[in-house]
Amino acid sequence: MNKLFLLLLIITFSFKTQAQVYINPGVDTTDVSIKSAVEFYSKYITEFKGKKLPDFTKYWSTEDCKKYKVPDPGVYRLGGDYPTYSMAEIKTTYYAKPLKNGTILLKTIGGYIDSLKRLDVLYISNNFITKDTKQQLHFTKNLNKSLKELINSQ
């Protein structure tokens, strides 16, 4: 019996666990640009493990990385020492829209289910993902235009 329990324990912990990012059924993943943006976001958000931060240079522009130690303003949204994205057990992309300038807008939400089976929301964010001159995806801060201007620019 002890051997069976030990074997089961080893098998359970031998699988690599990774946080899943859910996609709302209304998100059109048949659009190649949206699908690649969703995959990009999912890869980024799953790199947050505890206090460990991802390599921002893989996801943010060189300019943003030089200007800011942590270019993503949402990382420490709730607290100053622990990433908000790490706190969220459930992460969902619930809206995606290609914008006129080639940028993809992803709206995402993250939270956890409490003991009463309610979703406690930790963040709701607008993520602007664009291709650079090398055709590599990266997050961008569209601070020069309001969200309404970007959406209505179509």
C-alpha cells in the first residue's frame, strides 16, 4: 500500500503544472492575428510564478524596458511586493479586437474563486499587442490615444 501511495505521489508531481489562460467563446481565434496575440498574452501571463517576474525584454519594447524597470503597470496593481498576476488563479481573455493600426486589443480578467464559489476579481486590463519592425509581438502602451479613439479609428 505504501509503495502504491509513493508511486501515485511521484506520478502526480512529475507532471509540469502550468496556469491555464481561458478564452471566452466569443473571442474569434480563427483570426490569425488575434490567435497569435492570445497565445503571446498566455505565454507572458503564465511566466509569473510567485514573486518571480518574466524577462520583460521578451514581451515589451526595448524603449519601454529602458524607461521602466517593470514596464507593465499592472504587475503590482494591488500590492508593492507581490505580482497581481501571480495572485490570480483564473485568467481569462474575454474580448479581442484588431485595431486599424495593426494593434490587437485584448481585454482580460484575473481572479480567484473563494470558499463560497464566488469569483473575486483582482484585475481587469486592456492589453495592446503590436508587431515591431522585426514582426515580433510585444505589448505597447497606447497612451497617446484614448481607448475610445483607438476603437473608433476603424
